[in-house]
Amino acid sequence: MQVLEEFWASRRATDASSATHFVVGNEAADLDSIACAIAFAFFERDQTWVPVVQARRDDLRLRPENLAVLERCGIEASSLCCLDELPTMSRDKHVVLVDHNQATKYFQQATIDRIFDHHKDEHQHLNARRVIYSPDDAGSCASVLTMHWRPDDVPTFVADLLYMAILLDTVNFNRRAGKAQTLDYDAQRCLAPHLSFPIEHQDALFHDLQRMKNDTSHLSTTDHLRRDYKQMTCAAAHGGCWTIGMASVTLPLRALTEAGGFYDDALAFAEEHQVDVLMVLAGYQDEQAAWRRELMLLASEANAKRGVQDLAEQLSSLQSHMVDLEPLDSVAHDARPDQKRDAYFAVAWNQKDLRATRKQFVPAIQEVCRHVARS
């Protein structure tokens, strides 16, 4: 505990305003991103790196599994620096990206020093020191950090953080689901001697964390969408670019769309984030405990006429990046009488290849966008 207190002494949210070195995870602010930010700051103690959660403080409540893991590891969530507590970024601010490899808007003016990631390489920040694995080689960024340092002596709170991040990201080290890779098993063996629990207990721990992660009954439509949200720009045919929002949810699309006012709230969310199209990716277990994956594209009527319908058709016929879509006609539309159905465009599919998560859909939608003009 003393090691934790000494480490955290100069890295609290209250120290962020005067700091110059930050390490930040991706905008989904999942456990992998948070664990990697904290672990990097611990491993690189020659410099005071402040771990950053790329979310507003009010949004921490959207991920109860993160709060539970932090509490288990003895870390007060109130100490973590959040997006709305950072100073303005400039070239004299140094940033390390973990769990993503392209700086999001807030950090684009900073100097990107290093990158650790397991997503498709966007080939940005080429002056930075980059350690980037493909999703086929690493199921979790926590595995990338673990095997980069291969620590012989690591405090329990760091080992637990990294291990539980890998546990969630690989769906309990499930190779058959296409999640766990060789690097993840190497990290498992590396971290196991330093854990506060025997790995024989990991099944129960995983199910507890997964239950908390999937319990979203208290969330509004907007909460669902911003809980695990990422945004990107993609080159369009004949110049220009598409702005794509991607929200991952843990319940069926039908349950989401049946909530009153879904389309109003979702379109307002898309407008707030200034995206051309909002992709909603649903991953959940059905009543028989079988995994299901679904996808919806949603856009305003104006954007639909500017090429979104063409994007949908191209994506529907794509047979690469594990994308294998079939129409999902059972998704209910908002029953509010004041909602005009022709005020927006929405289409939904069932994803037959269960291995395809957002990591696979990012290069897929990039490929589709390159062939569709944004008129």
C-alpha cells in the first residue's frame, strides 16, 4: 500500500493543471485504457506521467466495472485525472497514447512521445516511439505493456489492474472466440505470480465483472451511446472525408430502440458530435447464453441523401474484415406519434461472424468510405 501511495502522490487529478506529461487511453475509457495508463505511469517513474481517463468525470459512473476494479486495487477514482480536468494541450505538453494510436481531438496539439496499442495502425505520429500490435496478435493492450516490460517484480495493484483488463478484453482468455492471442497467454503467465488472487478464481471474477459491465438497466439512451463511444474520420471517394461515430452497447438493438424517444435522442447525439453517420454495435448474450452481435447505421434524412444510404449498401455487401451481415428486420422503430419515420435513415443487421467487434469494423468502414462520395 505504501508503494501505491508514494506512486500516486504527484499524479492525482489535483496535480493535472501544472503537469506537462500525460498518458491517456482511448475515448471509450474502458478498463484496458485505464489500466494501461496507470501501468505505464508506474513503469516509467523517471518522469512524472499523469494517467488520464479520456472521459468527463461525470461519465465515470457509466462503467461500474471500472470503479469496482479500481476500488479492489486500492485506487480512489476521485484521484484519477479526467478529460475535463486537463490543461489546454500545446507542443510543450508531452503525451503517451495507450490503447489507441491516433490522438483524438483534444490531444492533437500536444507532442506525442510514445504509443502502445493493439488496434489497426493508422500510421500517425511517426516521430513517436511506437509499439503497435494488430488485433490478431494481441487481444488486450495490457498484454502489450506487460510483455514490453516483462516485470520480474511488480506490485499487486499493477498486476491486478493489468490482469483484469486482459480478462475482460479477451472474454476470460477465450481463444475460440477469437479474442485471446498468444501474447495474452504470455502476459497471463508473467502476471500470475504477482496477483492478489489465484488464477483458479478468475472465472468467478470474470463473470462478476462481466455482469457489472452488462448491467445497463439504469442508463438512458444517451448514456448507452456515450458509455463506449469512439469517433473517426475516413477518406471519401473523390476527396473530402466522412465523420463516423461508433457506439458499442451491451443489449439487443430491439431493446434499445423500443425505449421511448430512441431515435430523437440518438439523432441529437449524432448532431452533438457532428457525425455523418452513427454506427451502433450491439454485443450481448441471449437467453440461452449464446453471444449475438448486431449493427445499426443511423443518420439524419439530410445526411442519408448525401451518401449514407450508399455506405449502408456497400457495407452490407462487404465480405472482408470478418464482416458478414444479414438484415435484421425485427428492430422496432420508435412508436412516438410525433416522430416522423422519414426524418431519418436507419438500417440494422445481424452480424453472423461473432469475432467481428469494433476493431474489425473500423478498417471495414474505412474501406467502404473510400468508395463512396460524400455529396
